[in-house]
Amino acid sequence: MVELPGVKTSLLTGAQWAAVLRIGLGLWWLESFRHKDLAAWTKRQAGIKWASGIAAKHRWEVVRKGFAAVVAPRPRLMTWVVLASELALGIGLTAGLLTPVACVASILLNLTYFVLMVNDWAEQGQNLMMVLAAVVVLGAHGGQAWSVDHLIGIF
């Protein structure tokens, strides 16, 4: 790309483009939280029950055993862990609050969803794109613009 003196080639700076991606990722997490039937999730642990059925038939023994040991005995707690995680990631990334921590947590949660759903490729594109977005935001220091992190001097 040829730079011409005095000619602006982009509407936004690199930091602002990273912030756009960060905010979009945060809104994606907020939508993931918002679209859940909270009554079904909290009263009947519907999400954990659904995941339990998937984990029980999983092709990898480590997933079956791990789910049975960690998640299945604690359906109420794990329901709240999932709900709180998605809401916290949505708020943190959208606001740019502790952006590096939120990016790493976003990557880990999406990879957890990815591994659980390895038998069903329908949603894998979403999980992988969210991982990619979080990696780019983390690598581009996506908290440098339009963020609480920037306001309090982290970036």
C-alpha cells in the first residue's frame, strides 16, 4: 500500500479497529447470555442437562469422564458458572474492562464449548471465529481504545 502525504487511508486507527472487534466479541457473548431461557437454565438446569447428554455420548473418554466428575455432580453450580461467565465476558469485552483477562477467558470458554461439541459441527464455526477474534483482540491489545482499561491507565 502506498502512503500519500496528507491523505488519510483509514477511518480508524489500528487500536480503534481492534476495539471494534473487541466490542463485537463482547456483544456476541452478551447475546449468548441473553438468548438463554433463564428460567429453564436456573430452575431445571436445562443447559447442563443438554450438555450432559452430549458428553455421555462423546467420542473422547476424557470428555465423558471429566464431565461426569466435574459438571454432572454440580448442575446448579455449573449452570451459574456458565451464565456468569458469558455475562462477565460480554460486559468485560464490550466495556474493555480487564481486556487481556477477558480475552483469555473467552478463548478458554469457547475451546471448552468446541471440545464438548466436537461431534456436532453445526456450531463449530461460531466457536472457532470467537476464538480467532479473541486471539486477535489479545494480540492487538484491543483495550487501547474506547475502553475502561485505557481510562484507568492499563493501556
